Amino acid sequence: MSDTLISRLALDAVSKTDTVNEALPSKQVQTVRRLQLAASRVLVVGDVMLDRYWFGDVARISPEAPVPIVHVQNIEDRLGGAANAACNVSALGAQAGLLCVVGYDEPGERIVELLSKSCVNAYLERDPALPTTIKLRILSRQQQLLRIDFEKTPAHEALLAGLAQFETLLPHHDVLLLSDYAKGSLMYVRRMIESAQAAGKPVLIDPKGDDWERYRGATLITPNRAELIRVVGPWKSETDLRARVEELCASLQFYALLLTCSEEGMTLFTDSGVFHESALAREVYDVSGAGDTVIATLAAMLGAGVPLAEAVRYAKCAAGIVVSKLGTATVSYDELFPELLTLS
């Protein structure tokens, strides 16, 4: 995509109105056909992890400490982090490439196995010294009791090999999605952004931490409320928020910022105005991975040529669907566009 197309996508998002509060599907939003999405090519780069779930029953308290005893009856593994974002891109029918680093341990092999069963084109760098990141969640009656994390930063050699492979993969994709979980896989994020800029590719970033200088020049960044507060501080009003976001985007050369606020929906900020989407009224079971679904939907839609404002609407709808599922999950094309089932 050229810089002109990137600008048109963003400008179309806010040229009609500053505030839009319609739920999807909507007659005013252009339907995205399967073939249109199938042509979208998204390269996902970032921190990959194994989301492991232990499901069980709690019938008594431990005599050793005031904690519940969980009788584990079922174990389930799912792809998490950047891998979940890539799976969400693929589930919508777009082409997803995934560049990441995993270890040579059991969790790493499990990630390789799960990716082989997906439609994601995986490009894995293997680090023999790296214990693959695991998020272990213990649940009972659909309630999370405990989460245990295992993680370590990848070696520089594996990251440099990944950077070289990135330069080879970039020309064959339309959109770059950077999924940052602060596990160390995006050490060379600045060089990746610069390469994507030079190639005229939109760069979408799911940020982490308070050092956003490393994201300078991104097309779109998608923080949640807590992540944005860490960078710009708490705001006193909507006017104050807009001023802080405008200053941030100007200083770091972000074209747009999408603020996600759970039950309050999401707000898109660009130089041309502010665009708000209210959340869909749904029962929320689990918000794990919802941010992955949002940015993956945006990337897939932008790669398909959908204007940014409409992409935000689809992302809002996809988020409303995925939070009604337990654990990290994806949203399929048929779930997002149920009215097209009889026409496809």
C-alpha cells in the first residue's frame, strides 16, 4: 500500500462525521466479501505464547493453607499473544503470516503443532536456550482462580535472524501488525517500522509499557485505557483527553490512535477528528485476547481496502463476539457477517 492509500483510509474514517454510534452489521457499512478479505495479506510479528488452561472442580479448602483445592479434569492449550492475533486474521479469511521466536521445549513444540493445524503461515525462529512463554490459567466453573506465567527474553542471535527474515517477508504482505507483550521479541521494532514505512506498508501496533518512542512513525496504535494513562497521564475531561492524544500523536508521528475502553467502546483519534464506537451490549465471559481480536480485525480489513472508520466498526463487533467466549479465541467470517451466510 502506498502512503496515499494509507492517508485515504484514515481520512475516509472521519470525513463523514466526528461521532458514529451505530452497531454492526449496519446498512451504512459496506459488506466485505470473502474474496476481498482473501486478498488481504497481514504480517504479524511479536511475542508468542502458549495459553494453557487447567479446568477443574473445587470442593474443599486445603488444610495446608487457606486456598482452594482444584481437582483438574481437563487441560486445554491455545495459541496466545501474536499467535492469537494471527489466528484471528486467518479466521476472518485473510492471509496471515506470523514471525516469532519459540524455544525447543515442550511448550514450543506444542505451539508448532497448533500452528500446523491452523491456516497461519508460520515463520519460526527457534532459540534452544529460551523457555517458551506460557500463561497457565487455573479455572473452576468458568472462573479464573490463578494465573502463572513462565517467560524469558529471547537471545540476540534469534532476534537478529528474525529481523533478517522480516526483511524478506515484508514485500509479500500488505499490512504489518506488531503485537508487543513486553517479552522481548520486538527488540528491533524501530527498524521494522522504518522498513515498513519505506515500503509504504501500514503499521499497526498493540503497545506495551510506557516507552512509546520505539513505536515512532506507526500508522495506528491501539492502547487500552490503562496503557494510555501510563503514557499521557490521567485526563480530566474528553477535551483534555483529545488534547493529550493529539500532542502524543504529533510528537511521535502516529497517524491515528484507537483507544479501547471495554464496555465504553472505542474511540479513534486522527488529525481530522474523533470517531467513537459504543460497545455492543453483550454478556462478557472473558476479555483475554480481546485486544488481539481488535487489532487483527483492523489489519485484515485495512489490507482488504476497507476505510479505517468502517474497519473500526467491524473491530468493535468482533470484540463484542470474542468476549462472550471463554479464554483466548477467534472470530470467524461467518460470525462477523452472519447475514451473508445465505449469499456466500
